Amino acid sequence: MRVLGIDPGLAVTGYSIVEDQGNRLRAIDFGVIRTPADMETPERLLLIYDSIRKLIDDHKPDCAALEELFYNKNAKTALIIGHARGAVVVACAKGGLAQYEYTPLQVKQSVVGYGRAEKKQVQQMVKLLLNLKEIPRPVDAADALAVAICHLHSSHMGRKLTRR
């Protein structure tokens, strides 16, 4: 299974392509989509949309896993991230991908084993789980890798449970 992992944001959207190869996970691609601050919001959203569509076309993932919006008392920030998520959701839908959402707590629990883990712990575990030479940077890309890993762990467990 090949998963497109996404950590949405308007200024920086993290992305990853992670593949489950039996009992091993492999990072195919990861990075960030940056949108210039001086660009109007509609153009920034279009840039995110187009970039996600290109990733889908280039890598042919089976599904997409997105980090759920974390609302932390700043409604304006939540709204801006919501716009970026919308561009990602539409791009994935247009690409025919099933989409799955995970909270930051679920991602940390899946990757580190502790839902309140620090970002550095998540980054270190992503490095270990994907057998990378160094911690993936920037943090948004590491977060997107973690979301993809979370989905692969979750779907792997689901397949085990349905076999019984």
C-alpha cells in the first residue's frame, strides 16, 4: 500500500509518500509545499491544490492520510489552515483517493507509543521506522511522514482484525 501523508498549512504544507513493503515501511518521497506570503490566498490555495495533484499523478498513491485540524484558541489560524486543508481534500478527491484523518494525538500514539510525545521524539521515531540516515526536515515533512506511518499502522491492524 502506498500512502500520501499530508500535514496541511497555508504557508507550508508537508507531504510524504510512504509505502508498506510487507513488514517494512519505505519513504518514497517527502518535502514541503511553500506558498509565498505576498501571494493572495486564492493563488496560494491553487498552488497547494496543483502541487498535491502533481504528487498524486507522479506517485499514484492508494489513499491519503491527513492530520486533522488542531484548534487551539486561535480561530483565525484555524480558519487559514482550514482553507489549506480544503485545497488538499479537493485535490485528493479529484485524484480519486480515499481519505483518512488522524488527530495529532493518534499520530503520536501510533508512531511513538505515547500520545503526548514531543515533536523531537516523533521525528526520531520517523527516522528509525523509515530507516532514514537523518531526521527528516523540515518539521512539516516529518509530520507528513508520521501521518502516513500512522495510517499504515492503523490499516495494518484493521486487516489483522478482519482476518479473525
